[in-house]
Amino acid sequence: MNPSGALNPSPRTLDIESVAHFDRLLHTGAVTMRGWHAQSLDLRGRSQELRRLDAQGAIFLGCTFDDGVEASLRSRGALIFPKLHGVPFNPYRGSLYTAAELYQDIAATEYESTPDARVYQWSILPGQRTSLEATLAAALHDHAIGDALDELRADGELAGKPLVGVMGGHAAQRGSQEYAQAARLGRLLACAGFTVATGGGPGAMEAANMGAYLSRLPDDGTDVALQALAAVPGFRPSVTAWARQAAAVVERYPGGTPTLGIPTWFYGHEPPNLFATHIAKYFANAIREAILLELCNGGIVFLPGAAGTVQEIFQDACENYYAAPETITPMVLVGRRHWEHTYPAWPMLQSLAAGRPMADRIFLVDTVEEALAVVQR
């Protein structure tokens, strides 16, 4: 799956990634904008250049122009998607989110006033999910997030490093053994050269992102962070207190190892964690789930969880079941008792894999150290 959702990406189109990129093209003598796709750029001050260039076939999404330029471009064949008013997010954004952006001013304001919470509140307004304008805004936003994720993987900070997914329950509390083990796994994976990707939420997802983010610290540094976080075990009853505790740890240890979180506003009651340095937050949960599984080219480790984790196991199993043998990635279930008895996903997974190429790519282990050994093979 292409994270941007493009059905037929064309090598004959050109994404204009910044105003500087636009200016460089002008300086090389460009005379036409045919095939140019500009997204969320402030092109004020470039009226003369825009009027000079052939505009036929150009696409502008949410860009800002000097007065009169937009009409001129349209009259000469450009397609212009306007800014959408009354929407608390930029549907044409050109980058992924950061925790600082989603939790803006969390030290001084309640979570309910943050951009993350305001977007969720907007998404659940009566009739919003059937409103044409709201549906269009959400779809454009998710496309933009996918496009930014493409760029990050192609030539950004996460380029060239294998991604290993860590899936697990959102209910794992800070201070618990389950949380500590997820953090340990994130740390081990990052130290081994993998980029850790999670669903971007609380619990085991937060722990894995946190362990990877702090992987450059000695073990006792991570222990100190775990102890600090344990002062606020979960996001209930107060997301504000939970987020502020994490923000204090991030502030104490800035510039950690890059990690990826892919959460969703569909589950807006589960806040995104602050230890993912790159956050690809989607409205559509089905797209988010599929993209998360698809990106994890180094395999996926499934920690103990419940319904959501079970769903992810068999969604990944379905991908591997029908995949070309060369594209099958390892699936590692951690916790024999949990996956054989509490939620017996392992016996069914074995039955599905029997006689298939994926049979030697599924594993059941007891420790996160064993899980690391599997994905390192």
C-alpha cells in the first residue's frame, strides 16, 4: 500500500515540497508548471513568476497567493483546491506531526484545549462524519499525511533503516512489568539499528516508543525515566497529567532516537504518546492499520494485548498468507501463556500457516530478548 493512498503514482508529476524548491525550479529556467503539484505553500510575492509560467496541468492544494493570482491561474488551466474554513487542522499539510504540535502549551493548558483534542472534538460533532466538507477535509488530510510519510521513508530521517513494528495493549500501565518489558523491547530494537514503529497510543505503544527514544542513554537513565513516568500510571482519569509527565521526561532528555507513531482520531479517547518523534495521525483507522502493517519491513512483534492486538495479528497474517514468498515478514508473538491460553491466537496462526511459505516466519517466544533475536536473523 502506498501510504499516500495514490492509486497510480506517476513518475511524470513533480511534488513541489517547499517555496525554496519552487524558487530553484524558476532559477533553472522553468517555463511551464505542467505536472507540478504544490501543497500548502505561501506563494505570495511570486505573482510575476506565476503569471509568466504556463499553468496548464498544475495543481495547487491549499496554497496562498497574492490578490488576483488565483483567478489568473485558474483561467490558464491550473487546478486549485481552496483552503477549507472552519476546519481545525491543515488538510494540505506537508509534514507529519510532532508531539509538541499536537500537545501545544500542555504545560500551561488542559489537554482539552490542545490541537489534538480540538481536532477530535471537531471529528465527532453531530453529522460531521457524513458532512461532505468534513469528509473531504479528512480525506485530503489523510492523503497529505501519507505523502509526508512517503517522503520521510524515502529520503528523510527514517530513510534506509528497517522498521520493526511493536503492537500491544493500550492498557499497560506505567510502572507495570508489562510496560517495562515493552520499553525494554523498544530499546533493544533501536540499539540493534531498527526504527521502532507503533500505533502511537498509550500503554505498550508508548513504552516501546519511549524505550527507543531513550536508547542512547545508559540503562540507569531509562530506569530513571520509567520511575518518573510511573508517578502518573495511565491517561485516565487525566490525560493532562499523563501528558505533562511524559513532556517532562522529553524535556529532560531532548533529541532522542527517532521513532514513528501512527495513531488515529477514530480512537480519539486514546491520546497519542509523546515519545514518537514522527507522528502520522490519521482520521481513517482502516487506512492507518493497513499502512502501519505495510511499513514494518523488518517484521512485527506482538506483545500481550486484547481485541485490538488480536485484530492486528490476523490482519498481518492475512497479508503474509497471500504474499509473494520474498515479501513475507516475521511475526513474533511474545508470551506463550497469553497467546496459547488467555487469547489463543497462536494455535489458529499455526493452522493458517501450515503448508504455506509463511510457516517458517511465525514465532512464539517468552521474552523480548528472544523477539530481538528473531528479527535480527
